[in-house]
Amino acid sequence: MIKLTNILSEAYGTYVKNAQNKALKRVGKKYGATIKKLTPKIKMPKFELPKSSPAHPDYKKWKAKQDVKEKQIQAKYKNIDRKPNIQNGVDVVKSGKDLEHFLNDFKHKADKVDRIDHEDFVKDQFDKNKAALPQALQQQLEEDIESWKRMGGYEAIKRAQSPRILQFIEGRNRRISDISHKTVTKVKQPIERGIMIPNKDVDKFLERFKLGEMVDIPDEGSHGSSGFSISGKTARSFSGYEYTDEGSMAEDASIIMRISPNKNGELRGLYVDGQEQSDGGGYWSEGEITRSSKSRAKCVSIKKVRYPSGKMVYVIDMQEPDDLTTESLQNEATETVDDLSRKYLEGPLNPKPRKSVKEGIIILKDLLLEIGEGSAKPYNWSVSAKPYSTWYHPDMPNDPNTSTGEKFYIKAHNYKYLWTTGSGLKYGLTVTYDNHAFNRLNKLGYWNAQFGVYGIPKQRGGLDYNIETNRKGELFNVMATIVDVMKDFLKKERNGHPKSDGWGVDVIRYEGSKARGAKSNQRNRLYAAYIKKHLPRATIKNQSGDKMEIHIK
């Protein structure tokens, strides 16, 4: 517990160093009488964290008791449905007991089907829809979903820090919207989206929902998409309906939007949570379907609930049309409605972006475009090719021309490419013959590629593999140089070097080091994208961990 009197007294106290004993003494102790005169002689309020706060020392005990209590309440109302108390079109919650019943039903009776079974049902559809796309569009979809889930829709636009990033986000939003509108997904119950809206915006927001009329979510003018969950319980958790009379969040209205499938159990939407997270975090937890701004459903009812505290809950029910083959256009909305639509409806179900939108974000499509069009020029580089010789020790008698234990001399060349950037950083890329593969795996034509900043004595081979590739904004040119030197290497060795034994290039192995603090290896994804761009016939395989193999032949 923090007392305000202590805070006020602390303001008058300072610390000074005593030269003799090197101890800290409080000046306030010496001038205690002055502090008492300056401190108001009133009963000061006491401040303490609520037990519901995770920062409270007794939170775990409180949470355990709440869980037990919730299970008891759930069992109590399991077979008893709450009866609405309608007054002037509003369901008025009469008392604390009535509120308890409402909150239980609103949470635990939101879903009519098993969630795991439902997720498997819609995920299978996503997998089939994705597999039907060309390979390039599959890759694009993966990148768009990952970006949309982590950065948001409208939120990402607000946080964009450059015209280039803004352009990318708007293009991504359009692609997500387009494929969501074109995709038909079967569901076993309505999809839902839960939001919190300040009371001052509620009336204006609700104007767009007129009974019997078609509604688009978000507004057509946004060119975006809105996230719904296949689980009502999950969607409602984002609405703040559980904030009954505690703090500022209780002053916001809770709004639930439900879209029921048509008579065939279908609706327009893409199950984006059918794709796993790129960092190995498994599937996203929201069970999210993206709803396009081009798709429209009929508003069939608006239910209003008022808590004893005055807090309002709105449930907006919509119906997907039976005919999903007709493309329709929505009249342009007013600027005010559009603004509210974008603010509250455009983007994922989870309103908090997982990742900030900064200039340093790597946008693979943009990078590939710049390299492919030659707008990013490679730096001038130099190369040294040193002859390399080693003994071959076969472990097994699988060579008909040699006996077990026989050894012979092989000749190859190792390459070192060097260049200096505009900022003065000296980069190096080495390509060496993979003697381990030759000796232990009996594989010919295997090579190792390593890349990094050159000239760091403590680093193996003089290369620091952990310095960020995009340092000082030179990423485009550095990657263009890597492409250029690898083309030179393949020109020299692909068909066998004339002064070597001439086994050519079958496989190039590399390992893209993670950026500091990164959970996933984004560099490997970047390198793989370049390889696919410039060596379309090559295949990329994961050897182990972050070690990758480029199979040339």
C-alpha cells in the first residue's frame, strides 16, 4: 500500500554524500520540523492495487478463487437460460444475481459447437483453397497473412513511418480483402467480432446498421478487411463485456457483430488462422476469418442490454445472403461513418498489433522488385580463387574403382569475394568446397557459402556473421552484390573448373544467422526469396536448424 503522505514527504528529502563515512543520510531527518509544517494536516487517501491486477502480490490466490467461483456459477446455470427483461426495447439487467446469470450465459453459451472440431473443419478448407493457388500466390498469401496478423490493418496504416511502408500496407490490405471476398468458407455457427467503443461514438457507429438493409464490414471505402472469430466466446472477450462497473473500461460500450451463414452453411471469408506463425509459435489463437469490405450481409436484429451500472452491450445480428455468386457494390459512405468504420472495424480481431511498423521492416516483395529490375546496383567486388587439395578417405566400399581404406588426392578451388559499401563497411562472401560431404557422405559437388562483415579478427575466417545486413540502409545494394558474386561463382564452377577435378555444383549450403533478439530466421526467408527469383529451377531444403541447402541440379 502506498500512502500519499509518504510521497509528499519524499519530495522534500534529498540525499547527500558524507565524505567521512561515505554513507547516505537523509537531509529531511535534519529538517524534519520543516517537512511537518509544509505537509497538509489532512487525512491522506491510501492507494493500492486491486487484487485483479496481475501485479498484485495476491493475484494468483485471487485468480484461483475466481476460477473456482466461475465453475460453480457455470454449473448452477448450465441448464437454465436467462430470460430477458425487455423495457422500451432494452434488456435491463435487474440485479447483481441477474447480472451474474447474464455474464455466465454470454460467455459459456456463446458457442454451440466444439471449438477444436470446428477449427479442423475450416482449416481443411483453408488448406485446399491455398493449395489451389499458383506457387507464387501461395507465397504472397503467406507473407500477407503474417503481416496482417502482426501489424494490423488500419492500425498499421496509422503507424507507418514512410510512404513506401504505407504503400505496402495498403497493397497488402487490398490483397487480403480481395481473396477474402472471393473465398467461400463453410462454418457450423455464426462468426463474431467484439469491440469496445466510447459512448460518444456509439450512436454514430450504429447508424450504419439499419434493419433489413445490407451492411459491409468494414466500410467499402476502406478497401480493407475485418477479423471475425469462428468462436463466439473468443470474439466476445475483446468486447469488454466483463467490465461491469470497474474503471474507465466500464464506461465503454461493448458491441458484438454476428454474421450467420446462409442456408448452405456458407459465407464469404478466409480462415487466416489456418496458417501457422512463421516463428514456430503454432497456430494463432483467435480462430480468425477475414471479412472483406466488398462483402455484404443483411442486418436482421440489434439487441440492447443495460447493466445495473448503466453500461451498454449491443448484439448486432446479420445474415449472409444465399446467393454468393452475385458481385455487388455498396454506395459510398459518408466521411464520418467511414472514419469510424476504419477505426473500429478494419483489422484483426485482436486490436493490439504484435509488431511495430518501422522503416527497417523487410518487405520481400519490394526487395525482389528492386533487385529484379536492376534499380539496386551491386558494389564493385574483387575475387580470389585459391587452389584447394585434400585426401579422400572412403568409409565404405561404395566406389567400384577403389577399395576400402584407399585414399586419393582431389583438387578444388575456394573463393573469397570482397567489397566495400558506401558507409565504409567491408563485406565478404566465401564459397568453399565441402570436404565433409565428400569424405563422409560420399557426395560430390557440395559447397559451403558464408557471408558477413569482413575484417573482424576475433571472428572465424575474418567474417562477422551477426552484423545486421541492412546496416545504414544499404540492404538493397548488399543483396544485389550477393546475387552478382554468386552468378560469378556459378559461371566458374557450375560445369566444373578446368583446373580442378571438375565435379561442378550440385548443392550450396548456407546458414543465415538470426537478427539479434529474433525468434525466427528472417534472413533465411530473405535469402530463399532471392534464390527463387534468380535460380527458378533450384530447390531449397532445410538441412537442420537454420542450415539450408540450395539444390542446383
